[in-house]
Amino acid sequence: MRKEQVVKFNMVVSDRLFNVTINFKKRRGATYYVDFNNIRVSASTFYNVDLIKSMILSESSKIIKMSDKTYNKVDLNKYDKALHKEEYLIMGELVPVKDEFLAYKDLFKKYKTVLNEIYYDTLDRLSIKGVSLITKPLKSKWGSYNSKKNQITLNLYLLFFEREIIEYVVCHEVCHIGNLTHNKKFHNDLDIICPKNKQLRKKINDLTVLTRKLQLLS
């Protein structure tokens, strides 16, 4: 049995190159999620890398279909100028680039206070106090809740999206206070405080491929 750890490598599946991330955890079995050209695996510490590679190859046709689905979710032509550094995508709006293009990881630091404002406005609306906030660039999550610190972390790249989507992510994390799983109670609570959560979740998922492309621009 191996220790809990994260292993990353590149792998070709049906002539397509994927970035594979394996999170070895104290759990049973192995599950995976495919997004764009990324395969994220959560596996038992009893597994090894070779076994995971075999599993991925045995699921190759399914993985390609899942990857194609994420490629086709959004019309990238609408964002062509943004992808060519002629426009920025900021809070759902396309804004012309003036002078030299600034990478989003640097640009969004200037808008960090906006993310903080939306966070605390949402908590005030929900009458929730005492939950601290961290904003920073994250690779695989839009937000997370730390029960030990009673702290919510928001991905700085949420600033790609309009305010309504950012509020949805805050509501999602708030529903994890006292309930760290995505069980029936979690979804019921989220439906109450964010009635449009299903539509907003679909929208943020649809735009994830685009935002990952934009994050790579420098």
C-alpha cells in the first residue's frame, strides 16, 4: 500500500495526448473525470501507477468521448479576439486590450477586491458571519471550504465569470459548512439559497475549456 500522494504525467490515449493527475487516497476503488485534455483520477492507495494506466487504456473510447464533449461545449469563435490577446474576458464581458497584454494571473490581482466584495455581499445576504476568505489562483477547483479553519478559498480566475456565477460558487461552498459531502441535504440547501444553481453550474462547466485556454496566455 502506498502513502497518500499526487502523481502527474502525460499519456497518449487513442493518439491524443492527455495530462493525467492521480490522487492516491485512503478510499476504495478508483474513479476518473475527463475535462478537455485532462484526466483526473482518484484512486485507493492500494493501486499503483501501472494499474491506473491500464484502467485508462481499457476506457479509451469513453475517455475520448468525454474529452470531445468538453471541446464542443462552447463556441470559441465568439471569444476569438480574447484568445488572440486582443480582448480580455473580465466578469463575463469582453474588454479591449490597451497597450501591452497582461497575463490574467497578473491582471486579476488588480480586481481581487471585486471578488472580496462579492463574497462578503453574498454572506451578508445569507446572514452568515465569521467565515474568512482566501483568494488565489487554483488549478482544479473554483472554490473550497476548510472546516478546521472555517475558511472559504475562491479561485482568483472566477473573475472570468459574471457576478451571478461567482455568487453561485460562494453559495456552493457555504452549503459545505457543517456538511462536507454532496448529499441530498447539500443539494436541497443549495436549491434554497441559489435557485438557479443548476443553470449556473452548467454555464461554468461549459466555459471551463475556454477559461483554461485563456489562463495559459502570457
